[in-house]
Amino acid sequence: MIVRMTPMRAVLAAALLLLPTAAYQAYQVYRADHAGRAEAAAACAATPLRTDFDGDGADDFVTGDPFADVDGLPGAGAVHLVSGRALTPVGAPDPAAGDAFGWSVALAQLDGDGCADLLVGAPYADVDGRTDAGAVYVLYGGAERNVRIVAPEPQQDAHFGWSLAASPDDGGVVAIGAPYEEDDQVRDAGAVYLFRGNDTSTLTRISQESEGVTGNSETGDMFGWSLALGRLAGAADGVDLAVGSPYENNDGTGRQNVEGMLDTGGLNVVHDPTRAEGGRYTGGKWELKDLVDTSVAGEAPGDRFGYALAYAAGSLAVSAPLADVRGVKDAGLVHVLRSDGFRALAKGTTLYQDAEGVEGDAAATDAFGFSLAMGAGETPDDVRLAVGIPFDAPEQKGAVQLIPLANPGEDRLLTSASATPNEHFGWSVAFSGNRLLAGIPDAPKGGAVGVLGRVEGAFTLLTPTPAGAGGTTTDTGVSLSG
């Protein structure tokens, strides 16, 4: 597994306390600051923007600090809503020590009121006495209510809420990853849950044992580690699901055996999953060897293909951050598959440092593709791919590669001018309107987020404030959504 670099991230599962609490202060502060929800909904409807949470007529974004101490609760976690240049801390409605609220985040249009709604994963939350079963919270942007979602049959250590994805359309589909969930008594095989629009009570569960899904649930696959939703050659008016399984072994068909290559990874696409209604699914599956020329990278143990995913305008990016590229160990690569929404998803372009026209030199352990994001412009050809390289050698200050897919040779290798060693700039990446966002969880004083406008030459760093009295920020920038 790719190492979580800070001490808090490295020891989360083993060391953080998991004690229930009734502390609501951080969330109540948020509700007081956003008391005019009806007014906000009216403002959102008047000037609709997909990610306007508070009705101010501007795109907002959110970043997670899942190991933040909230009201003295270690590792309860928080998120920071960003409107303009201000970060507003938000805690869970029912914070508990060690929940890691903010591990994953997504902004989506769920209830049709014009305001963006905020989804937050808390994959280490306890549920009905089951340790680390996981939960997802929905904080509605235009209504004074929130919903806590858990798996219909919660499992200990399933980490429901590890990953999140939301389709770009209003009232769309939300996918929730539970990569450590057992499937058919197979440990850590993984599963994905989906719901549509405002119906958070009806969850569809998909795994590699679901009828029509290519593959088998095998020990340690971690199906659902990464997720994306988009138009990937399913029904013309449907939304398709992409699922990464970066710890899947390549050992041929059937159940895995000890002779296979470990953790090569895999990518599944499931067409229109919310409409199958328990019937047979359709789709496909890819491995690194299906897409990448062997002169660039041959499939090898530990590639982690499927570690990160991103979608926009018919393009799906998938990373293998520990692939050996042209003999450089763990340099990493990204492959972009393409679909016009009707024809089958097809092999596209492999991107990596040292590729012709791509800025930068591949270096050992860079992990190019640790994080991914795509932003769509005003035309189908105006799609930008952001590739996080948080372990960029030699000092692991980090970097982000910004690549226009229509002309990769016009890419930019972006860094933070103020970065110090081991800050891991680019741990997470996202787009918010025309802005590029980069998470810096190991920046001094509890992390930061870099914001770069389309015509700006340098990142502006935004730093957090604690959530609740006695709180501390720890790793702001672990997750991002715009």
C-alpha cells in the first residue's frame, strides 16, 4: 500500500481513540453562520452554479482535514468550505473521536434547489457497535437538514465512505466506496454503494460478484478504492460507474492464487448501474497491460493501476502511480480512455514525465498520478487534467502537472514557491470553476490548499482555522472537491 506520510495518517487505524460523544459545537457554529438557508436557496436558483453551496453566486469548494481535533476529540475530523478566499470549518453533526470525518468529500446537486450539497465521508466511524464500519454525511446547501448514510448491513472495518463520486447532472448519482468490505466472505474484496438524487435511503450495492460485473471478489482487491461517474458508453441518458481496484492481483481468471503478480490493479466500468435494479450489469474491465505499451511500462507487481480516477466530457483518466516507467522505479503514469458517450470506451493516451512534449523528468518514487482531477471548459476539447505528484523527488515538496488533453505538449509543471521538504503539495487535486486546487496536508500549522486561477502565475495558499473550541487542524488538504 502507498504509505500515508504524516504520523497521523500512518497510524490512524491503530492509534486513534474511538469514543462516542455528544459534542455538537462545531456543527452548530456552522449552522448559525448559515442560518438563512431559504435565502441561500433562492439565491442559488437565481444564479445557478453547480458548486455554489451558500448562494453567493460563486463556485465554492471543500477540503477535508480528517484527523483534526474537534472540541477536544482526537481525529474526529472536519472539512473547510471555501467561498472566495475564506475557509469556514465544519464538523460532523455528531462528532466522535477517530471518525476521520473529511477523509473524502464531494459537492453535488441532490435535491434540486439550485444549491450544491456537501457529501463527507467518515470511514472510521463506528456503526451499531461495529468498529470502523464507516458513514457518509449529506449536508444540504439549501435546507436546514442533514442525513447520515450507512451501509444497509454495516461490517466492522469496511470503511464505508472511503471514496466518493458524484455525477455532474442535477439530481444525479452518488457512489460510495467501501473497499475493505467483505464480499461473499472474502476479506477486503470491496464494494460500492449508489443512490440517485435525494433518495439516500435506497442504496444499490455492487461488487465483483454482482451478475455481469467482470472479475471475481478476491482477498485484498479493494474494489471501490477510487470512483468516478460519467458518460462511458452506456445508455445515452444514463450515468456509468468507474471503479478502481489498485490492490487486485493479476493471476488469470478465477480466484487468485499465490503465483500471480501482487497489486497490479484493475479498472471496472459498469454501465448505468442505478437502472439495472438488481438485474445483470454490463460493462468492461481493463488492466494496465491492456492499455499501456510495453515499451513504456510492462505490467509488474505493485503498479497500483486504478489508484486514482477522474472523469470529464467523455474522458476517463486512471493512474498507476507506482508503475515503473521506462525502467524508472515507481515513477508512475496515467492513461486516458475516451468515449463519445455512445461508442465503446477506447484506449487513448498514456501520460508520464519523460513522454514526448510532457514537461519534467521521471524520477524514482515520484508516484506520478497519486491524485487526479479533470476540469471541462466551454468546449468538448477544452478539458484539463491535473496530476498530483506529492512525492516529487528529491525532497518530496510535491508538484502538480496540468495537462490540456487536446494538446499535452502545452502542459505546465506547477509547484509551490513556498514549499518546504516533505510538504507533499498535490496530495489531492480538484477544479472549482476555472480554478485549480492542490492539497498540501503536510504544510506547517495543519496543512493548506493552493489555489491557482486560469490566468494566474502562482498559487495562493489558504490556511485553515480550527473547528470548534479547543480544536486543532492537522492535515487540511487530504481531500478536495470543487
